[in-house]
Amino acid sequence: MSILWQATAMTPATACRVFRLPVQRCGGSLARRPATGYSGRTLSMSLRTGRYCRMPAWFAVYTKPGAEDLVSRQLNAAGIETLAPKIMATKYLRKKYIQVQEYFFPCYVLANFDSRTHSHMIGYTRGVKYIVGKERPLEVPPEIIEALRTRMTGELIRPEEEAMEKGERVLIKDGPFKDLYGLFERQIPGRERVMILIEAIHGRLEIDRRSVKKA
């Protein structure tokens, strides 16, 4: 399994940590300065003329909270390709689990454009706060875009369940036993439930697999 695959199979924070890119929820940066030293553009060799020409590149557009879809639709209408991947998240509400869609990079839309000609328009698009890098837009590494697309089906990134081994320490993250630690024992065959040994009471507990994560 490649390092790109591992990164996008986990979490946004993991993906950005692998590529040495800082990320925060509704803040921070998904981008980096291009290695070429050129800001806001990519140089490629024209096969016809043998000269270098400027090409569109991927940039991170920082949006207002909840405005990712609005920004994507407006940029698409202007002919700009965007990427705003989502994940299916499990929430424990009113004593039951529900499935909801969440953005993989909250408050970010990745957009492919020429910063020389589109930065001003994008900066004034409804729902946009700024392009990451502002006056000197920072390019998103193309390997991140490729890795995200590899993991996507439609708008959704396919999840990869976290593997657990017998004896591994785990934490119950929601439900009536929230914040208790235990030791993973086994997966219940044919069901989305696991058996763990609760440290505080030295007793076994069968619990929903989605309520447990590695400690």
C-alpha cells in the first residue's frame, strides 16, 4: 500500500501530516509553496513550441463555515473545476447511530485555476473568505489531488476501517460508556460489534464497533 493511499484512507490530519502540510478544522492550510519558486502558477513544456507556458494549478479556497457547496457551485458555473470530497460519518444521537455526510476538509474547496486571471474573481465570490496564501496563492501538491480522486466514488471518499488486534488498548468514544478504556478482544462474526475488556471494572462488554477507536 502506497503512502498516498494510506494517507487518504485515514483522516485529513493524517493526510496532511504525511505530506508535511498543517491542517485545522475550519482553519489552517492545505497548501504549500511550489517547489519551482513560482507563485500561483505551474510551468510546463509545450511540445509544439518547445517553450515553457503557464498552466492552471490546484489551490485551496478557504470558505465560510457551511459554504463549501455554495462556493463549489459558483466556481463550477464560472468554468472552474473544483474538488470538495465528503465522508460518511457516524453520529451517536438520541441513543442511536445515524449516518451523515461531512466534508473531508471542512471550510475548504480545492479549485483548479490560473491565479493570474481568476484570483480576484474567486476572492469576491459569495461564501469565500480568501485563497490560501492570499496575495501569493499556495499550490496544492498534485499528488494529494490524485490520491483523493483514487479514493473517491462520486463525492464520497471510501472509508477504510481501522484494524485492531487482540490486546490492543482502545477507547470508547460515545454512548453510555464514553471515555472508558479497554482492551480489544475480538470482532463478533457477522455483526458490527466487538468484544472488549473494560479496564475500570475488569469485565467484558459487547459494543458497537463504531463506538470504539484505538487509544
